[in-house]
Amino acid sequence: MPRYEYRCRPCGSIFELNRPMSESSAPAVCPEGHKDTVKLLSTVAVGGSATAPAPSGGPGGGGGCCGGGCCG
């Protein structure tokens, strides 16, 4: 279930709620009970690592610049 971040306008607290995407725009009440809240734009952090495949070096193998050709 997605996690959404909100900020309370009266008290300034920032809090998170787990809720279905269908309820992402529904009003949220802060932990202090205030109803004047705004949903914040959150960034997504993804862990792990990835590596690019090694060029094959043969005909049609790509690599280099400009999709395999040399831009001289």
C-alpha cells in the first residue's frame, strides 16, 4: 500500500499515512486532530545497484557513440 506524506498547516507537523491510491486525494487529519492538511510531493528512493551490459564488439553490437557509429 502506498505511503503518502502530509503537512499540517496549523501546527506544521509532517506525518505519513498508508492508504490506497484511490484515497490519495482524500482529506487527512494530522495526529493532533487538525483537518487543514496538504499532501506533499514525495520522492521515491530505490535501493540496489545496476550495471550496463558490456558491449559485444561484433557487427551490430552497438557501443561507442551515436548508437555504435563514430561521430568523429
